[in-house]
Amino acid sequence: MPVRPDEVATASLCEDYARVRQQSRTLCDPLAVEDYVIQPVLEASPPKWHLAHVTWFFETFLLKPFVPGYRVFHPQFEVLFNSYYNGVGRQHPRAERGLLSRPTVADVLKYRDHVDEAMAELLSGEVDQDVGFKVDLGLNHEQQHQELLLTDIKYNLGHNPLYPAYIERTTGSSSIPDDASYVRIPGGLHEIGRRGEERGFAFDNEYPRHKVFTRDFEMSDCLVTNAEYLAFVEAGGYEQSTLWLSDAWALWRETGVNAPLYWVKTDNGWMEYTLSGLEPLQPDAPVCHVSGYEAEAYAHWAGCRLPTEAEWEVASDLANHNGEFVEDQTFHPGRRRGQTVGQISQMFGDVWEWTRSSYDPYPGFRTFDGSLGEYNGKFMSSQWVLRGGSCATPRDHIRATYRNFFYPRDRWQFSGIRLVRDV
């Protein structure tokens, strides 16, 4: 189990706690109070719920067990803001989170203050390894929900016919992107996954490090762009059943999907909703908000395929780190950049990259102890792995071994496409 090395890290832990907790509040600053309660779809939770749930995590796993006499803020919050921890107790139905007009936003902010004051007292003294680990886990958990805050806010605003902006951003002029090049990656026996002796936090699903075999392959040095994906759309890609997995074809016939999420066809051409409002589609920006099914079909159409997660991690040794992250405050993937020969661009940041690997346990995988073992392991079914982070991810949250996972039908995440081909 990863831990901070010793009690010397306490001051750093306090600083990290204050910084991460403040970031959640900062991300909500542009919202109107009405925005905090909306839940437009089952998968997207209201911002108010996110702010309360990450606070519930610290109260449940740190304050209640480690602070004698701790007074809970509200006894029913244990149910209202529990997400999926069956070992902790009951949960309010996920589909009904948007029906909770009470507690109010003001009440949730008071809840955060209450927990933060108690956490500051807990962290003011010596912190043992168990507490240090759980604080680290709680902070990384909150950073995950900060990304979900942005994706869920975008889903809410992007399905409003007014297409309101979350922030104002200058996009500048677009250009036709240069063609992608491919970097050859030698096959052989490689090691992937987190090393047990590495410092710093990692989730349980990143362990243990283990050997994998890959064949020779070539990976695109850049992401698939809007212009490239638009060619697929205009070539009738969504109407060619031979390109699609059976589940995808049935789903799109039922739902009428014929373009990426947030693309809007107008009399003046294709537009795209971004967190800055509705904008002309930028041809040189990475295509974003595509499902695994769409990524798979595009790769098939392009005569390529999606990488496996092992191939992605092996190739990440050749990556530069020039992507957009949440600190850049663009909240949108950056455009295709000039490439350096032999390097792979935008592997970290911009968009989560679909792999064709099922989200499965590594050989020798062990969950975290106790109820925290529900964090990752129980979701290892029917989902695909994504790698690399996005424009909504904090820079210090991502690493080459990080495994994100979603169902291949999911499109609301900042997810895109990188191609590989066999040699």
C-alpha cells in the first residue's frame, strides 16, 4: 500500500489539503446558485453533490474513526452523500441526486468548513502512515471529482438551448492540421504498472508492476483532430454498419447519434459547444467527447486500431508533456502542435485516450483494505481503459501508470483518439 514516508510530510500534507480543497471551490466560482442543483442525466451529478460527497469522504474515513468525540455535521449526510460504498451503509439513489433542493448550497459550504476545521486540527499533530495514506487518497479522490465537476457542468450547460458559457476564452484562428506521423515502438517483453517502492500516491489498480509482451507497432505522434473526424462523419461513417461493434450499432440506431457529443450542425456549418459557449468547430483541435465505440469505429475506418493500454504505457516513454491541464484554465483540449521527430505529442493532458483494453485487474492485484477496497476493484467489469489525463485533469494528478475507466458507450468525459498500426 502506498504511503507517505513518515511524519515529516505533515506540513506538506496540510498544504496539499488546503490547496486541493480550495480548488473545488474555485471551480464552482463561475456558477450561479441554480447551476449547483442540476442533474441532467444519470451519469452526471449536481455540483452541490460533488462538493458534499468529497467532504463526506474525509468525515467518514478520517474524522469519525481517528478523532475521538468528533461531532458529525448532520447524521443524514452519511446516506445522502455516500456514492457506492456498501460497506459504509445505504446511499441515496444516484438518479435522484438532482432532486435534493435541501440541504442548500449554503448548507453544503458550511459542511465543508466544518470538516475542514476538524481536518486542520487532525493534521496539526503527528500523522501516522494510515492517516497519511487516507488523506492522500481523499485528496486524489477530490481531484477526480474536480474533473467530474467540469464534465458535469459542461453536460448541464451544453444541453441548455442558450448554450451559456462557463468561462470566457479567446480561441484565436484555426488552421488545417498537418498530417500525423507514426513513431515505431519495438516489440518485446516490457514492464508496466506502478513499482511498489516508488514514492508518491498511486491507486490500487495501478499495482503491481508486471511483465507484458507487445509486438512491434507504430503509434501516431498526435491525436486525431476534428478535421480528421469530420471526414469520417461526412463519409457516412455513422451509416456503415461494418465499422461498428454490434452493441454500438444498436445503440446509435436507437439514440440517433451521428456526431460527437457537443457537435451542433447549423446552416453555417459545424459548431461545437465548449465551456466558453458555442464556437465554430476548430479543425486542428483534438476531437473530444467521443465514446470508445466511436473511437473504435474511426480507427477501423482509418485503417488503424486503438492501442492496448500496455502499448500506450510503453510508448509514453517517448512522450512530451505539452498538453493542456486544468491549471491552464482553457478547459478545452489544445490544438495540434509542431512535432519533434521521434516524440509523441499530447499523451498527457488535452483528452483521455481510449485504449482497446478491458479494465481488468493486473496479475496479483489487491484492493485497498476495508471499505476502501470498493474504490476501484468492484468496477472491473465491462469497461475500457483510458490513459493520459485531459484538459480538466490537475497536472500533479496524472502519471504514466494512471488507469481511468469508462463504459465504451460513455461520451461526456473529455475523451479522444490516438491511433496505432501494426508493422
